[in-house]
Amino acid sequence: MLWLQPWVWIVAGVVLALLEMLLPGFYLLGFAIGAIVTGVLAWAGLIATLPAMLFTLAIAAVAAWLALRRIAGVRRGQKTLWHRDINED
């Protein structure tokens, strides 16, 4: 099966990281990091079954998203203030 190959996970991670440039928001970047971590662990022989790979992807993606959100996400006190309504003219 193709999805059990480590290089597939790494390539999918790189593709998701490239897509993050078009659709920013840390969601795809979290999945990209999770896929790359899954590929590296599969390459090292630490995970070999699809359920283990999917579980690793889920945990690594959530952890990466939370870390990215904490490092570069919304800051405390950051608010959007609208000084005029676009319908007022």
C-alpha cells in the first residue's frame, strides 16, 4: 500500500507546507509538520501500521498547531478596530 511508504508522508508534508503559503492560517502547516514527523518515524521503523501512522499524524498535527499558535498566533490584546463602516458613504 502506498500510504505505508515513509516518503509518501514526507512528500505530503512538503506539499501541505507549500499550500500553506497560498492559504495561511497554521492549519495546513500543522498537518505538514505532522505528516513529516509521521514519515520520519515510519522511516526509522518506529511505526509501521496505518492506524499508528494516522494516530501519530493527528497527535503531531495538533501539537504543531498549538505550538505555532502560541509562538506566532494571535497575541493578547490584539483586536481589530473598525473606525468606519464600509456602508457609510
